[in-house]
Amino acid sequence: EKEFKIKSGTVVYVSPEEKHQFKNVGDSIFKFICLIPIKNSI
């Protein structure tokens, strides 16, 4: 397992099927946006 410290404005890419988690170790509110691409079924 690897652990990375990130800060405001950081972009993180998580590969498909990769186990991951985010943990707020600070005193402020942790907010993030998660974008999940989907395959077009047409």
C-alpha cells in the first residue's frame, strides 16, 4: 500500500479496479469531486 499527502488543487487519478480510499487528516472540511467515465452502450 502507498500513502500520499495531497493538498487543495491536487488532481488524483485512480486506475479502474484499484482499491483506494481518501482520509481527511486535517482540521478543515475535506471536499472532492469524483468523475467516473462510463462506456456508451449504443
